[in-house]
Amino acid sequence: MGLFDKIKKSFELKQNFPNSDSLEKTKKQILELTKQFELNPNSSKILLELYSCYVEISNTEKKIECLEKLSDLLPRDFYPLQQLADIYLNEVNNDSKAKFYQNKANKIKNDF
């Protein structure tokens, strides 16, 4: 095991896992935010809050969905693209998609 693997493993061990009360609260929050987003589909703020909830419950598919919508709503913001690159690299293990999103994020950063 290399140094990077040891560091990564130590971070994984220190992660806090939500308890059942916290999960229930987050699921209720997701339902409420989803309703709000349906009423206001151009709200990046609601989408970002929804994304945070999916991060908390570790729902990769929904995180990706939120970030893709965010990148459509905020085409000049590199954050959603950077997060997508990170998810595809570290959670989905899809190097080609990670590289695709990282290149898009880098282009936005370089255009500033």
C-alpha cells in the first residue's frame, strides 16, 4: 500500500456516518427541496442544497443528476464540473468521464 492509499484510508476511517435520525431528517429535507425545485426549476440555490443532501446520504446517482442540472443552469461556474470530475474519478471509477468534466472545468477557469 502506497502513501496515497494510506492517506486515503485514514480519511475514510475518520468519516462520520449519519445516524438514523439524521438520515430521516435529510430524507424529509430532500422531499421538501424536490417540491421547491419543481416550482422553481431555475433555482441553483435549491439544487445546491439538494446536492448537499445527496452528499450526506451518499447517493451518487442523484449527486450526478444535481450537478449536471447545476452546470446547465450555471454554464460559467466550474464548481459543478469539478465536482462531477471528482465523482466520476473517485466514486464511479470512470476515468474518461472524469477527464471530460475536468477539461470543461479547466476551460472555464482559464477563460477568466
